[in-house]
Amino acid sequence: MHWQTGHRACLAEGYSCTLERNTPLLLKACVTPYACRLTMGIMLPKRQWFPSDLWRTFRYHCPYALSKAPVLAGIGLASFIAVKSLGASGWLVALLASSGPLGNLLGGVWGGRVAAGRKTDYVLAAETLSNLALLLVFFARSALSFSLLIALAQLARSPVTSALTSIWRANYPGTLRNRILGWIEQRVLLIAAGLSVLLGNLLEIDPFAYRWVFPLMGILSQIGCLWFRGLTVHDHHVGRPTPVLRGWSVLLKRPEFARYELNFFLHGTANLMVIASLPLFLEQQLNFDYRQASFVLVLAPNLLGMAFMGFWGRLLDRQNPLVVRLWLNCIWLISPLLLAHAHGFLEVAVARAAQGLILGGVLLVWRLGVNYYAHCDEVAVYMGVHQALTGLRGVIAPYLGIALGQAIGYRVTFLVAFILGVLATIVIGIEIILEKKKRGLPTYMEAEESNRTFLPPSPDS
């Protein structure tokens, strides 16, 4: 079959696919139309749809990612468990909210090391430590011990994102990367949503069931991690270890990347203020039970995230990622505004639904956004800086949200977050205007091709 036949079939499905010149003919003929369908979740992937090089990656990637779904469900309810079952203080809730981003502070260290090392080894070591912390939750009998172990489980995963970003860029062609990652994320969110309902009902019956649920999650996650170890990374662009401070110099040498990160910093600060304050707001002012909490904290956003993951994946394949980021920011503003005026379940559910609507796009842009600016052998370094800035706001924002909530009320805190979100939207709007003047508004694929042709100044130079 000629590759144009596959392309016509893809267009007949109503999708637009940009074919990479060096993509194998078999991939163009067989995978492209089906990959579009995968994005919408119409059918399950089959071995014959993939050429051997892609299948060897997918068969390790998919089980590994799916094994993280139970952990995602548990972490999503961890703060509410700490508050309702263990009577955690606001500061312990802030610790839980900040622990994931706090791990990203190490991204500036890991980025340069991952670029020069065996990436799957970093994933295995980090995931193993994280899963060990989940196993130890069996012995947690207080809010402090529970919070510290969950925080350690998230903190330990700090090298994973830099490693995975480099792996996906090396092993998946740009034409299919967003679709494949989007399809897998859909399934992860769907499983996590279903498990959150089970967990919410289980905790309503036994508020201390977390003692055996989290260790079980750790065991399943470790099985997926050991399977992932068999993956071979097709990376011919191995970089040098980059000193931490020199890696940060990309923010000075690439002002466009600095503006991009400023948008993320402002928006992420606002979002983390809301996330940290929400469990206390639901328990203390709205008196939610576990079933209601599992619905608004995990089920609703994850189901909508799964449903719209394909939409955002396809959009990112044909639209400039900065423009998509602008749309995501605007939709997010609905959430804190509604929460500030919420007096019952319905308002909170709609606010969380707005966040779920953009969840897929936020995940994809956050994980793949650095590819828009970075040369292929500097992805891990750029991602390290991106992670570290995520960690920096993660250290500040949850505690700021809790402090403001206790001082002036959680509703006013949500309005402060709304204002920060507006500022972030203005920043990304300015970057779009400047980028359009500089090189137009290319897609991810066009930007990556440009980055191969023009190597930006090295952080070491």
C-alpha cells in the first residue's frame, strides 16, 4: 500500500496528519490513520499497526504507564484522607500539595545527568524508591507519618520526567508522539477515575483502609516499572552532563523560553494555591464526605481529561503550542472564580469539570513544551530547568494558599489565584505576539525541524 492511501484514509476520518519525511513507508501507510483513531479511543492498539521499532517502545511504555493509574487515584485523594481520617493540619496539607513540585526542584540537577546517562536506569531507581515509600504507608498511624511518606513517594520521582521526555522524543516520531502519549494518558486517567470511586466508597466504609491500599498501589507500580526496564532508547543525540548553574543560563540566552516559563510559573502558582486549599475548604466549610470528595477531586477531572485528551493531542499536532497554552489558561480561569462563590456540591463539581476539560492539554504541553525551544540533544537540560521552576513554585504556592486561606478565608484565596491566572494569560499572550513576529507560529513538528537546523547557544558557552 502506498503511503498516500494511508494519508487519504486519515483525511477521510476527518483528521489532519502531518507526515514526517523520514517516517518509514509502513508507518505512513498503516499507522497514521489508526493512530488518529487511537487518539479518540475508538479501538485498541494491535501489534500489526506498528512497525517493529515503534512496537518495541509501545509494548513497554503502555503497561508501565497503566501501572501508575492506581497511584494517581491514591495521590489524588491523599490530602483529603489526611484531613478527614487523620485530622491533618493545614501545613501538612500544604506539604502534600508541594511534595510533587518540590521534587522538580531537583530537575535542574537531573536534567544534565539524564542527558548523558542511561535514562531507563534513572526511571527504575526513582520509581523503586517511590514505591518503597508507598509500601511503608502500611505502618502510618498518624497524619505526620502518612504525609511524610506520601511526600517522599512524590519527591523520589524527580528524575522521571526528564528521562521520559528524552525517551519519547528519541523513540516516537514527531508525527505520532502526541497521539500515542495522548492515547495512553486517556487510559491512565480512565482507570484512575474508576479506582477513585472504589477508593472513595471503601474509605467511607473504613476510613483507615489506606493502610493496605497504598502498599498495593506500590506493588503494582513496581511491577510496571520492572517491565519498563526492557525498553531500548533509540537516542543518537547523547549530550554532556551540564553543570546545574550553567543549565539555568538558558533562561538568559533564550528570553523567549524565559517568558514561556514565566507563564507557567504564574499559572502554576495560582493552580497550586487552589489545590492546596481545596481539601480544607471541602471538609471545613462544605462538609464533603469521601464519595463527594472522590468525585470532585479525581473522578470528574480525570473523566473529562480522558475524554478530551484526544482533542488536545490532535490540536497540538496542527496548532502552535503557545496558542493552545493561551486557550488552556483562559478555560482554567473559570475554576477559581466558581470556587470563590461555591456553596454546595454543584458549583464545586462544575469548577473541577473546567479543570478536567483542560487536563489533557496541560499534561501534554507541560511534558512536551520544551521540545518547542530545545535542540534535540538539549531536551533533558531544558526539561530540567522547566522541572526546577515547577518545584520552586511548588515550594511557595501551597504554603501561600494555606496561609492566605487561614488569614483571609479560602474564598478570597481563590480570587487571588484568579488574578495570578489572568497575569499568566497576559504573559503568554505577549509571547505569542513576539513569536509571531520572529518566526510565525509553527507547530511542534515545524519547530523541532527548525531546532535541528539551527542549534541555539549551548548553556555551557
